[in-house]
Amino acid sequence: MATNQAEVRVGLLEGPWAVYQGLADGLRGEGLQVLWVTRDVRTLLDGIGTDPPQVAILDVEPEGDAHLGCPATEGLNLLREARKRRLEVRMLVLSSAHAQDFISQCFDEGASGYLFRQTLTTNAVCTAVNALVRGEKLFPVQLLRNDFEHPPVATSTASVLLTLTQREREVLQYVAGGADNLKIAAHLQIAERTVKSHVTQLYRKLGAENRTQLALRACHLGVRPPPDL
């Protein structure tokens, strides 16, 4: 067990899968500090506001199984509300939902990671939590594979990056880290409308249709989030 994991604070929106797996106790056994466990979305949002973890884990059910726990739409609403409140926490979604539209929506609404629960272990969740704390984003393999089927217009990494200005590269780093336009503007000390202009140019140059796809393209190009994010 890594000693630095004891410093990592997590909160858990617990669903039937997490209960069955004994996820909260398992994470504690891996050395993570579980601040609170709840099955209520409002309680989770209050917990993030008053006793913020570094990572909030959301055990979300597909719509057909919504009677078992937090339904997918409610999970999206939770992510959206946390983003609106500008809560400084990384969101990790655990679900058996495979619909790419839903997964993309999760990232668009502020998720930093998404893991399919099939064959998932407590150790894998712990590894994911630590990756998010380091500023990484975790995209499902299926979503990455789909993006590979629609690569950027330029064929080589070097040629794609050479089309970007220095400022566009900086903005792309923050997009890769999941930052929204307002946060990027604050970090780079530029106007939010200027950030929007750069993001629009990045969409065009990298052939991306939305922000999640832009972050995926950044990952494929080896772009890493900045250390101050």
C-alpha cells in the first residue's frame, strides 16, 4: 500500500454495486480517507461544499435499473449542479451504462473519469482515484476506440501540434485536464471570450465536435494537463 494514499480524501455516492462490493471499506483498506458515504444526491452536494474530498465517486445505475440506485439522469444532474456551483472536486463515475452519448455527457458536465463496473475491483477504483488526483482524466476504452475511428485531419502528432499557436497549446492543456473556460481564463489571466475563441480554433484544427472529443484528441496527442490545475 502506497503511503501517500492516506492523504487522498474521497466521498462516495453509494449505490447497490458499491454496497455489494463493500467499496467504502475496501477503499479504506487501500489507505484512502473516506470522508463520508451517502445515498442521497443533495447530501453529497452538501458534503462537497462543507467537507470537500479530492474525488467524489458516483455509483450510477443505467435508466432501466434506476430503481436500484441513483439513475443515470440524476447522475448527470448531479454533475451539472456541481459544475454550476464550481465545486473543486474530481468526479469519478462508476456505471454499467455503455451508451456513448451518456458517457460523453458525463464528461461534458464535468466528470473527470468513467469506469465500467463489470470486472471492476476496489483496487482498480483506488488506482483511478489516485490518477484523478494527479490531474489525469480516465476515458473508457470504448470511447477512446470510437475516437480513433474519427482521427484529427492531420495524420501525425507533430503536424497537428505544429498547427497550434503557443496560446492554443496552453488552452488545450487545460481542456485535457477538464477545466472549463472560466477556470482557463483565470489561470492564463486572459478574458473568457478569448478562451472561447481559442477553443473554437482548437475544434477546427483538431477536427473535434465537442469538448469531450477535444480532450480525447489531446490525450491521443500526448498533451498533459498543466501542473497548476
